[in-house]
Amino acid sequence: EAAADVNGQEAAEIRSTPQLQSVANLLSGSIEKFTKSLTHKTTVTRGEAIVSPINIEQALDTRDALARALYARLFTWLVTRINEIVCKLERHCSIAVLDIFGFEKFEVNGFEQLCINFANEQLQFYFNQHIFKLEQDEYLAE
């Protein structure tokens, strides 16, 4: 990312990189359109589309939003595929994660919730390992 001066305003500019080309290819789009979508915004008023550049901070927010959306769509696709394979004969199936607080019942669990649950499990694992180690050391000391 770099800043370019466009009409006296800072505008985001992306230099072509192998990673950018890879993402554009994976999304089946051209690198030019992909770059423009990350560095410009389109405002439609009265049927007229006005394309204007965005600054670096806005471009970073756009990149992050795109990454979250892609992960969410991939997660939803993955869960759907798992349910199709596992639940061929049953009418209602679901994937549930039992964490330290029990089952959580949401209509739709997203990728972010899975990450939160995973982080909680890792923290709980670390906590348990630490406590058990302290207990074991105490017993050995006795």
C-alpha cells in the first residue's frame, strides 16, 4: 500500500504483488478490477455512478471486510457440505461444539463464533494444564 495524491487528497494505491494476483485468480477476476475494488468506492445517486478513490485506512478496512466475508462464506459452505455428507437420510442435522460453557444454541453459528469457541477452549486447556501442574507439584512436595 502507498499513498498517492489525487486532486489534493490522499488515495490508496496497491502495487501489483504475487499475492494480489493469486487472490484475483482464486476469485476468478482480473487484477485490475480487484485492485480498483479495494482502492475505490462507488456511490450511486439518481442512477449515476460516481467512482472515487479511498484513503489507505479505508482501503485496509475494505481488505479486512473482504477477508471476513470470504471466511464466513467458506465456513458456511463447509458446514453445508459436511451436513450434506453426514446427514443424507436425516431431516435435521447440525454441527455443535461443546465448549467449557456447554452447548450454545444459535440459529446460525458463524465462523467468528467458531473462532471464539476455539480460543476459549485453548484458554481453558492452558488453564487446566497450569492448575494440574501446580497440583502435581504440590503433591510431589508433600
